[in-house]
Amino acid sequence: MEVQSIKELLVSVPNGQVVIVKGWVRTFRSNRFIALNDGSTINNIQCVVDFETLGEDLLKQIATGAALEIQGSLVESQGRGQKVEIQVDDLIVHGKADPETYPIQPKKHSMEFLREQAHLRIRTNTFSAVMRVRSALAFAIHDYFRKNGFYYFHAPIVTGSDAEGAGEMFRVSTLNPKTPPLTQEGEIDYKQDFFGKETNLTVSGQLEAEAYAMALGKVYTFGPAFRAENSNTSRHLAEFWMIEPEMAFYDLQDNMDLAEDFIKSIIAYILQNCKDDLTFLDKRLQDEEKVKPMAQRSEMGLLERLNFVVENSFIRITYTEAIKILQNSKPNKKKKFQYVIDEWGADLQSEHERYLVEKHFKCPVILFDYPAKIKAFYMRLNEDGKTVRAMDILFPGIGEIVGGSQREERLDVLQNKMKELGVEEEELWWYLDLRRFGSAVHSGFGLGFERMVQFSTGMGNIRDVIPFPRTPQNAEF
């Protein structure tokens, strides 16, 4: 007989048909009622057991966390909260869970405790819901690009360039760390390393994706990225996932249009396909908001926020317009911002981005035309000579969720920008070749996947939306 998922059974018409389910015990009460979950849905199915018939020895083996196989009749439930239940005829214990030592008991656990149990936290309602939404978002992303004529491109994870110019990268080396070979100048001789040069884990697949866009038209990456930033905030990870589309013949306007449509599409997908999980997470967020001071509470619930993004156009303003708004804002005038905005050219911080989104406009915002001095070398210089065709999408509760730009397609301008910023042409000779041979207007952006999952689930810390978070001093699992 075929094993059925609990998700399927919960919407079945009960007529006493014999079914088989396999899953884990969430709760066991009155020595009779087992709440079983198999991961297919946030909802459990109640299994009613008569241990006088099945044997008292089995009773001693049932506890929260135990893995069971159950065969029985699917009938209309006599209790509240569920339409169907299983009258158990046979029960097999595949794996016991000692109630004295099993960490995930049916009670409220702190997020900090659950991070220490990252291998087991997926068995809680919160994390199973988050990870199902994460999976659905990943599918929606691939599906969107497939339907819109993009090719999936696998960018290299080991790279010899720093796309962002941040310098906070993880080195990849096979040299002996205690006695590495040295040059005559006393520096590490990377010519003797595995790749013959200094290499790192990538922070972005953008530069390589540009090469493929200039032949395939529209490509996207969806892979891991790494940043050796010694940050312990709720917004940063050392290992994370990035979605980076690159499009030939797209200008900044096209880029913004695509990014907005893309985000709305993937959120619409989870609203349609993750209703139970999002309803649970919405209720969870409401409960969390109730214990916050009134001034810190969100004005929208999770479902309301997701629907608002899908149904409304994003506000688009220039960086210059944003600076004027921020300069004239009450938090700035009263010096309540940690970083007071004094003049044009300031690099916006999360507090500024969230003010624009959450207080001023109260909707997602796209900022564009940033000062060249605070943006990367590859962004196209505007005619004013001081701004570049960059764009960031800002979301409530998150701040920047997308960063992108129209890329500089002019060889001479790009070379001058690299020289100004100290980017070696020898390291990126191949990138310059893209401007020498068949150059064209092109654009792209990067979406931090975990920030998207964080927004979509209402979780307060980015460490709780990735299976095994990698942060400073933490690579336990």
C-alpha cells in the first residue's frame, strides 16, 4: 500500500479507507492521541490508538520526536480543530526519542536556544513553516526566469577578483599555513598555490554573468556567496545565497521594471501556494508585536504586508530627492539618527532606508542615480559626471533587499573609473574585453535570497531563515 502525505490526507474525504502514514510525534496525550507530522504541512494529523489492543510495550516507546509508521482507517474526526483522524490498526516505531534528553519539547523555545539546535529546530512549527516558504520561493524564482526567457548560469565559487571591491573575502589556499612559501620580498608566494594566484570565495557572480549575458541575452545566477565581514547583526551572514540576473540591451529603467515585476511575482506565488504556513507565521508575528512598545510595532501584519507589495507600485525617487527628504525629517533635525545626514553624498544606512520606506512613503521604494563615489566601479556614469545609474530597492523591516545598476559599457570610461579606484586592469582583462568586442548597454541586479525569505516570513533575524547559519565564530554544523 502506498504511503500518503499528511497534507493529502487532511483534505481527503473520510470513508473508513485504510491509509499508511509515516512521520514524527509532535505531541502524545492521554496515552491515546498522537499528533503526527511528516513535514508536508504545518498541520498535524491526529491518530487515535488503543494500546490495550496494540500492546503496552508500544506505549512506552511513544514520545515527542519519535519516528512512527501508522496504518489505520481514515475517519471523520470527533474532536475540534480537524476534519479527519486515523483510527490506528497497526503502529511501528522506527526511531525512539528519549523525553529526558530530546531538546525539542512541545513548549516555547527561544530563538537563541534553537540556533544551538540547528539540526533539530526544523522540527518546530516555526522553522518548518519558514523552510517550506524558502523552498517555494526558490522554485518561484527559477520558474519566473524560465518563463521570461532567461538562462540559468552557474557562476564560479572560487574567484580571483573582488566584484564588490569590499576586500572582505575568504581566502582559498592549499599552502601550508604555518610555513607558506615566500617571495624574495617576504610575501606569500601564491604562484606556488593550487591556482597559481591568490584566490577567494566569491562575493558575487555578477562579473562572470555579464560575460554570458553578452552572448545569451538574459541569464541569471542563483548560488552561494561569501562575505568575511565581522558582523553579528540580525541582517548579516558570512554565507548566503544570491540571485543575480544580467540582461543585454537593458537600461536602468528596464532593470527597475524587471526587478519590481520579479519581486511581485515570487511573493504572489507564495501567497497562493503557502497559505497555511503564511497564516501561521502571520499569527506568530502578531503575537510578537503585542509585546513590543507601541512605537516599535509594525503597522501591517505579515499577510497584509505581502499583499500590499504585490498590489501596489513601488515608489521611485532619485538619491538626491531622498537626501532632501532625510535632511528635512524629524529624526535628522533632532539628531535621532545614529548617522545624521548633513550633505549630499552620504552613504545611506539601514536607519535611513527604513525611514523612507516605513515612515515617509510607507511602501517599497526604489532609489536610483547614486553618487559615483559610494558605488562600485562597474556602474554606468551619468552625464552629470557625479552620479551613476545605480538602483536599490528598499523594503520595510529589511532596508535594502535589491542592489543593481546599468553597467558601464564604454571602455574608456570604465578604464578611467578603475584607475581612480585602484582596480588593476590586469586582474580584469577579460572583463574589459567585453567592452572591446561587441559592447552594448546592459544591466543587472542582485537579490539577497535570505533577506527575501526574511521579509516573506516575518522573521526578525536572518540567521533564522537559512538552514545552518554561518556567522563570526559559528560554523558548528
